[in-house]
Amino acid sequence: MILVTGGTGFVGQALVRRLTDAGYAVRVLVRPSSQSPNLPRGVPFHAAVTTLDDRRGLLAALKGVDTVFHLAGAEWSGVYADLARTDIEGTRAVVEASQQAGVRRIFYLSHLGADRASAFPVFKVKGIAEEHIRRSGLDFTIVRSSILFGPGDAFTTGLAWLLYANPFAFLLPNDGEMLIQPLAVEDLATLLAWSLEDEHTRNRTYEVGGGEYVSLRQAVSIVMDALGRRRPLVSVSLPYLRLLTAFLENLFPRLPVSAYWLDYFAVNRTCPLGTLSQQFDLMPQRFSVPNLKYLRDVRWGRFVWYTLGRRRGVAAERPKARGF
């Protein structure tokens, strides 16, 4: 049995589908909520309702589990995120419960640039969480991923939302020349699933990304082409843009972008090209217009109204497109 934390999230749903397709028995950790969880659809899995800070609930969820995929993180909650509680304390709780339950192996999804000495909060907590994993005594595999794209992501969805929310211009942090290495979420899910069968991946840390480097300016242009909408690109100092984003987050809690989101574009976020093909025999998808066609399925006007209208008490209808 495999337990997946964060299984209702963007990566978690892709991974659960991949694991069940491969014939694995999967249990998904589901956080108690008054709203219906965004569970993977059309695939068989077990659900365990508990939180990361509920030790008894975690132990019950880990009964009969030999492998854990720990994907849960708080960064996409923006200014409302409790990074220390979810990413640091939550990881420590998962590790301790896994040790007690007799789990043999744990996978942890981190980010390129994770470092406990990082000046960026998300990358700092990921670096600390990695240390908990390495010191656990469990067999581990840590995957530091570049920024991800796919239906329901935060990256291209955030860019597209900004294009529709501001009809006058697109605000680029600094000059938009920082490099990123977008990786398709399906490629990451495949890599994680294949690593289960590869003994060489035990007790190792991998840095993975897509097959090409693109600047943020180029990425925005590709998203514009995919949507058929153009906007003038205006360079804005990153600190000012971060302040503006944090201000808007406080007004509109459902924004798909956040101040933490901007940290991904503060410096280059890349790793050596060829990692996937050389170490995992996997050819990554390109970050290109044909592979972003899922963006056309979203009713962007309604999505923007939903995120902004909720703040004013308007009963906006949540878009029905895939991933939202």
C-alpha cells in the first residue's frame, strides 16, 4: 500500500492516476473540510481523513503502508499559508509516524533552489523539510522539481489569469529575463512512479526540469499565443510587484497568484538539461503552444469574476473547466 499526502493537489492527482494505472494500491490523505475535496476522478483509491498534526490519524492512515509520497505543502495558499506548520512540522510528523508504522521508504517533492539558508521562505522551509527526510533513517528519494505546467496548474493558470484580469498590460518582474525550466506534471508523475521500481533512486536527491530553458518573458509570450491574446509587457521592480501582489491577496483571497509565487521568478530556477532522459529514460514534453491547449478550455472571464467577486460577497459560479 502507498500513502500519498497532498493527493488532492495538482501533482497529487496526476501521481495517484499514474500509480493506480500501474496497479498499485493507493491511499490518499484527505484533510477534513466542510467543502468537498478535489479528489482524483475515475481511479480506484482509499481515502484516509486526517490532518498532518493528528498523530493518531496519521498512524491509522499508515497502517499497512510501505511507501509514502509526501507532496503536501502550503505555498499555494499565499499570504494565508502557515509554511512552518505544514512544510516543516507536517513533514516531521509524517516522518515520525512513518518510523513508528514501519514504513520502508519515503518520497519527498521539493523545489529547485531548496536550501535551509535561502532568503526565500518557501525554499527555506523545503530545505529544512529535506533535512528531516534525510535524517529519518528511512530509505528516501527527494525530487527537487522545476516549475510545473499542466491542466489546473498554478504557473500557466496564474499567467493566463493575469492576462485576462488586466486588459491593458502584463506586469513582468524586473525585465522578465530570469530563466525557468517548465516541466509537465505528467512527466513528473511518471518519473516518481518509475522511481518506485528503480533501486538506484534510493537515498538520493534529484534535480529535475523540462528539456529547455525559457525566460519568463518567453513563457508569457507562449501563453499569450496559446490563448490568442496579446498584452504589452511592462517591467516592474520585483519588490514593488511583491507588495502589490500581497495587497491584492488580502483583498481577494482566491487569487491564483501570490507573493510566494513571485519568488520562483526572483532568480534563475534551472538544473542541467538532460536529467530526465539520461537518468530516467524519459523525454520531457516541450513548453509550447500545442502542449498548453488545455488553457483554451477555461472560461477565463468567469474564472476571473469568481476570484474577484467572492471578496465582494457575490455568489460567483466556479468555472467548470478541467482543473478548476
